Amino acid sequence: MNLKSLARTLGISKTTVSRALNGYPEVNVHTRERVLAAAKEAGYEANPMARSLAVGRTNVFGIIYPLLPSDLGDPMFLGVVGGMSAALEKSKMNLIIAPVSPQNELPSYEQMVRGRRVDGLVVSRTLVHDERIAYLVKKGFPFVAHGRTELKQPYAWFDYDNEAGIGLACAHLIGHGHRRIALVSAPLELNFACQRKNSFIACMTAAGLAVDPRHLVENTLDRRTGYQAMQELLACSPRPTAVIVDNHLSGVGAVRALLDAGIEIGKDMSVIVWGSIEDSLVGSNVTTIDQPDPNEAGAKMTEMLSALVAGTPPAQLQVLWQPVLLPGATVGRCIG
């Protein structure tokens, strides 16, 4: 059964049948239900290539990603991507991930847009000043930013509340009597790291607590740099009594450094990590700022991108989810 035969059986034009099968709103509900029922009974399935040519779409969403070695074993990254893939499969669409070197990232965006190889893009690891997002906005190409950036024009984005998450961490440590609190940050050109650092300084200032510049360590985004950052903090005099690590990739290294130094975590020093770091190298039960439901977050971004492709204005597609603090064994009362 092909489209022509299905239309002849129903006594409806091929155009109307095609529009009913593809969910066009101008087809009335009764006709759409009749067409779908007949198609199901006849075992008709649309030719995806022909449908793509007819509507001018690829039925593919994409992510251009400068993959780090740690990303492939990162449960948060894999959870978000898994949520995207599962949601798209239900819509009979596909997701492609194009790994690129950092220096070739923007040219890859330009190539993808010129060739219309995908219907839309998810932009990850957003920067404070992000040329990728500025380019996509200028070209009018559909995208959803996984994170935010400084841009005057409206654009679609999904993010977790970085300021609120750090506020939860600071309040938890201050409530346990800590006054010398350090922050280990990802590179500050990343928007989430900048927002989290600014929130940390604002929270400490609001609490009447001084921030020791030596207790602000930046540019950590993997186990090695997280380990080195914690070694640097342990060498300070006086040491901080508590440390917030703003990303879970560095968190594993930071906690491992404390264990290797013989520090009793939760007693000699308290630690909060943004994101789950259950890992055989450091154990579990780490106090974390959690970003709930990574699978649902991935599905939400594909839903937003589909709405954008369908014509929803970007300003109506800006979603902020709230992180939560999960208490663990790595925070205790300050004793010094």
C-alpha cells in the first residue's frame, strides 16, 4: 500500500492524506483520524526519505561537541544524551553527535548550517560570550542552548539555576559553622562556572564572610586538575575548612586528593560537589548539588527544539530547572 493507493481507497487527495499523516494542523480532526485508522489497517508506513524531501526536513537533530576523554564515561552527559535519543526515537527522528576539536567547532557549525544537514542543534557547554550562539541567531537556524550566554537577542535555552545551587551549598556549610570556604571552579569562560563563582562571592559577602583569593582555584574540568586544585588548597595556611567543587568531573579528583592526603572528609575538611560523583575511586555518599532527571532534561530539550522548528518564538522557550542539595557524609561541623 503506497500513498497513492491509500488516497484512492479513502477518496481523498494525496495532499490531504500526506498532510494528515504528517500532523499538519489544517487537516480537521475527523479526517486525520480516518486517515490514520486506514493507514494502520493497511499496514502503510510513510517513506521517511520521501517525507523529508516533501517537507524540507531531515528529521535529524544534532549536537556538535568538543568531546573530552572524560565525557564518554560521564553519567550526566550520557543521561542527557540518552534522554534526547529516547524522545526522538518516539517521534521517529534521529540524533547525531559530531565530535570536533575545539579550534574547529565554529567552522563545523557553519558547515552544518550551510548544508542544512540537521533540522536543529543543541548547543552544549555554553560560554559567557558564545560565538556559536551569536552565529546561529544571526542565521536564524533553530537551536536550543544547554545553558545560557550573554546575548541581547532572545534565544531558546534550557538550564539549571546555578546561582540557587551555590546558594544551597553555601547555606549548608555556613549552617555547619564553616567560615573559611573555598571554591574550585571550571574554566570561567564557561557560563555555568562564571555564574556559580559570582553566586559564591555574593553568598559569602551576604553572610559577612571574607573570601580569601587563595581559596579560589579555577580551570578545573577533569580528575587531574581537580586533584591538583585540592592539593593547592591543602597547601594554604590557614586551610579552608570546607570546599565547594563546581563540577563533578573535577570532584572525583578533589575528593581523591583528600583521601590520599589522609584527610578525614566531613571532619577535618568538608566537601560539596556539584553533580553526582559515585565512583570506585572515591566511594559514594558525597554531599552534592544535584541536577535532577538528566534523562528528562534531554527529552525536554528535544521537545523545545521541535517546538522551535514548528514556529514557536525563542523567547517562549526558556526553561530553568532547580537543583537540589543531597546531604551526604562529606559535610560535618566545623571544628577549627
